[in-house]
Amino acid sequence: MNNIANQTYGYLRVSTTKQELENNRMDILKYANDRKLGNVEFYEETVSGRKDWKKRKLFDLYEKLNEGDTLIMSEVSRISRSMFDSIEFLALCKRKKVNVYSLVEDIPKDCDAMSQLICALNSWKSESERNMISFRTKQALKFKKEQGVILGRKLGSCKLEGKNGIDTDKNKNDIKKLINDGVKYKFIAKKYNVTSLTLMKFINKYKLKL
């Protein structure tokens, strides 16, 4: 009999931005709260799903799981980009009698082998579709570049300059006055809703420093 108090864990893996990590965290917390699964202890990592899950933090989490514990993830593809690795992980969790939940796929509490296979297949299909969209987008951008189309913002342009440079003179005078009045750069950047780096580029470009 398992005498260890049951725990709820959330697993987060992204290969891109920290923002995506935070969004997934909030979704998992809401999922746990709606189902009264208790406090969630998170394991998170920013790593490609191509890396063997046994060589990632996910393996450390698996080692910590006990019978009756709960594991929540955004989707099964967070385990691995390999369908077989995902099935393996789910099967090992089932053997440990760990309750696995996914925000995307509907994994039954008493998840049998067929349910695991269906979840992994759906996850693999979703991951493949995202990879295909990413590939097509990159190919389209590459084609435009080869055709001579200039991508992104015009070199040397600055948000502070406004559309077609209409506000450039006004912003120059206003910012120069703020600098002369001793206002810190971070407050000036906040006033114009730009980053400090963008502000510095604008100041240096028009030599607004004293």
C-alpha cells in the first residue's frame, strides 16, 4: 500500500519562447483548479522534443512519480516528437499507476494501451501539422527573399519616428527636453511605449545627448 501523500505535477516543455511556457503554466493551473487536483509542482525545461526524454528533466520527474500521483501536461507531444517515445512514457506511467492528464488530448483516468496509442497518434499528427506549417512559412519567406522582396522593418527605421517620419521632429524636441530635464531613459522609453534599446538608437541617431 502506498503511504506517500499523492502529489500533482505539471510538466512544461517548449523549444521557443518563455511566453509560451508561462501560458502553458496558467492553463495547467486552471485545469488542476477546475478538477480540484490540489497544488501543482512544476517541472519545466526549454529544450527540443527531439532530445531523448530519458536525458531531460522529464526523466527526473518520472523517477519522482509514485502510485496515485497526477501528471498534467499541455499535450502528449510535450513528451517527445517521437510517437514511440510518447507511448513508452505513457506505458511506464500506467505501470506506476500514475494519473496522466493532457489539456489537448482526452486521456481517460484508467488509460488502456489503445487509449495511449490514440493519444500518441493524435499528438504526433498535431506536431507534424505544426512542423509542416513552419516549413511552408520558411519556404515562402525564402522565395520572397530570392525574388528581392525586403522582409521586416526598413533598415535604420525606428518606432519613435512614426509612419513616414511624420513625428520625427516633434519626438526629437520632446525627448531632448526630457533628457535636459534629467528624466531617466527608462521612463522616456515607457512614455513612448518602446524598449530602452529602441530609444537609445533614436537618441544616438539624432545626437540628442547633452
